[in-house]
Amino acid sequence: MNLSQNMEDYLKAIFQIGHGESASTSEIAERLSVNPASVTGMLKKLAELKLVEYVSYRGVTLTHAGRKIALEVLRHHRLIETYLAEALGYEWDQVHDEAERLEHHISEEFEDRIAKMLGDPLYDPHGDPIPTKDGRLPPVSRERLADANEGETVTVRRVGSEDSTTLRFLKEHGIRLGAALRITKRDDRTHTITVHVQRTRVDLSNDVCKIIFVERGS
């Protein structure tokens, strides 16, 4: 099935918003920076192609065929991000936009060669799972830094953000995948959490702590 790049972007967005479940029109519009009317029109087209199940005001879900395409595009995206980081020296705050431009244009052979060269990685530079060739997703941590307690030491396993400014801030303060964070203070008044990374103290907003996924008991 030959789909436009725009259609593939919609399928990927629906999958990422709903984690494989349903997504609302407003959520899709916000993620893709388009107006709700455009979303409605595209969802009707995708429904005609039997790639989504869509009912007005009740959200949209991917069909088996739609999910398969979404995972394929996501696999391309995250393999490219990993290739850019590991082979070309890109930082984790630089890879997303490049991968967005390339993900629709690589062949299946090129995808296979990248995966083989990288050793069939399970996770991208942000800790997000790379779908396997047959559409399975490796497990990921769902424990958020925002839920950790004072005195705990946790290990960063995933950062759920594509925002380059946020990723650059974390990188500059030593907060990377595998970094050990010791929670020294929770301030409910200012909605911040203070962590120590090695010998550096960092104050993080609660919003940032919600997108940092960790392994507790480390």
C-alpha cells in the first residue's frame, strides 16, 4: 500500500499518543501542529483505507494494518536516531529532527543494514524501544522520577521528550541514560525536585521529572 508521508505521520502519531490504544482528535492536532478540521479529514481517509477505526467524538484506534505501518515507521525513526548518535556523533538533542526527515525515505534493505551494523539495538538514544522487525516492542521502564522519594537513588533509563531544549538542559547537567540520581529534596511549594548527579546539584521542575523514567532501587 503506497501511503503519503503525511498519512504515515498520522499513523505514527496515533500509536505514540495512545501507546497502541486510542487517541483523540485534539491530541493528534496538538502533536502534529495542525487544526482539528484537518485531522478529521485525514482520519476519514485512513478509515476508508481500513488503517484506523474512527468514530466522531469517540477517538481513533489503529487497525492491525495501521499498527503494522506505524511500528515500521517508528522502527525506521529510532534506528536512524541510533545510527546518527552512534555512527555519526550526533547528540541526543539533535537526532529527532534529522530522523523525522529521513524516516519515510529509507528502503527495507537500508533499514536491515543499519540494524545489523548497530547490532540490532533494542533502544534508541532516549531509551525509547525500537520495534523489532516483526513488530514487537522491547519492555521499558514506566517509573517516573516525579514519583521517587527523598533519599532514593535511581538510574535514568528513558527520557520521554523530543524537545531539543529540554534534552540539551538535561545533557548539560549530566542527566543521561544510565546516570545515577540521588533525590535529596522534594519541594511541594515550588513543585521541584532536587537531585545530585555525581557531585552536581540540579533542581528539576515536576514537569521535567514526569518525562524522566527511571529504575528504582539502584
